[in-house]
Amino acid sequence: ASGSSGGGSGSGGSGPAEMELSSVQDWQLHDIEGGKGIEGYEALKFRVAFALPLNVSNSTSAWQDYPMQDEAATVTFALSARSANGTVSQLTTSAFPLLFQEVVHAQTPAPDHKCQSQQHGVWHLNRCHVLKRLSSICVQAAQDASGRWQLHTRGASQGAYGCDPKLHWAPAAYAVDTCWGRRLAAGSCTPEPTAHVEVTLHSAADPYFRAAELTQDSFNFGQSVGSQRGLAAAFLGAGLLAAVPSAVSLWVVLRGPPKHRPELERLSPTAARVGRRSLEPQAV
């Protein structure tokens, strides 16, 4: 597989690059049993990295010149794949904004301070503006009956061919540019003029995609049948032990007071009656 990036509105392009087979595990398991019983496999996955030029400014007063997402320069990626039968497929992504500012929810209390110190933004007109840059693209593809590869959509929209259900299968991931606002004004950083974008191509047949859907991206598959049976046996044993005192008390009540006690025969009739009454179960 190979890929290339093309400039959209106002961005430069990049030449073709060969995608390499990757064995890096993208999925983070949070299984309660540590992944016990999950079979291993090698995913069909390719990766390539691009360095795309950005129009950045060192001026602290130029932050308002950065466009919003709808007006930002964009980039598209064209992927070429050759099947085992020799069929060559062309997959072209949507246009993704490269660098833009966005108004985000300000953290409280002291939103103006936290906007600048924690969110790396600029506080303007009681709103927090942050700068975001494209960091990665992940798409999934499937083969049709003829062996041709095409982007595989999982969500409701046509562009939902990404790899993360938490992002609603959006292909693009963005990172907040930390060299903006207060840090830039203090001269403690220099804006990075290049966007380093990693592009990943997954096979849509990867079983972890289905696992992500079934577990709501938690990858917690719950307890196995053996673990559930072990817990059931432990709880059953604890319940039986806890029921022993009650069972003994019930047996004593059902048995009733003894009708013949030799030691009472040596007492006077009055003392014997008192002794028998003391042996009778008392209502609580």
C-alpha cells in the first residue's frame, strides 16, 4: 500500500510514500480478566507519516488571524492498494482541516486563568480559544467481491470510516497546540511550522472493530464462564454457613421442650413445673 497527500484549500501537497506493515497494537484492553482467553492475531494494518507545512506566526497578536475550522486550509490523502489478484484500488479521503482555532468549554472556577494555564488557550470576550492541528488519520477499508479495496463506512454519515467509535468513527484526530497564548507570549516556545501526521490503514475485517462496538470501546469482555461458576460456588458456600445458626434454632423450636427430664423428678412438684417452664422456648 502507498499513500500521498494533496493540498486542499490553501495547503501544499506531499509526494507519495510507501506504507509499511505495522504490528503496533492500537487497542488498549481493559478486560477484567486481563485478556485471558482472547486469541492473538496479526492485524492487517499499514502506516506512513507525512510532514505537512503550516502557516504559523510567532506574533502574539496574530492569534485572531488563525481561521476557524470551516475556513482552514485542508489536506486530502490518496491511498493506493494492490490486491493479491493484481487489482489496484484507489482510496481518497475527505478534506481535513490542518490548523484552526476553536472555541472550547472553559474550565471553572477561574475560567480565564485555566484557559491560559491548563487549556493552552487565549481568553477573549469571555470565551476560551484554542489552536488545534491535525495529528493523525486512521481509516478502514474492505474488499468487495472483485477484490477491490474501498473505504468502509461504519457510522451513519458518509465520512464515518475512521477507527474509533468514541470519535463517532471520524478519521481525523486533532491535538491542541500548546505553543500558543501565554507560552508564546512568554517566549518559552517556538511554533512548529510542520504538521507531523501519521496515516493508518486498517482492514475493516479486524475483529477488534466489532469488539469496540460490542463493549462501547471499553474492551472489557466481562468474566468467563469458569470465573462466574467459581464466584457462584463461593457465594453459595458463604450462604450455607450463614444459615447454620438459623437452621439450628429452627430445629430446637420444632423439636419442642423435653417431656421427660430425670433431674426434675427429684424436685418438688412446684419446682418441677418452674423448671419445665424455663425449658420452654420463649417468644422474642
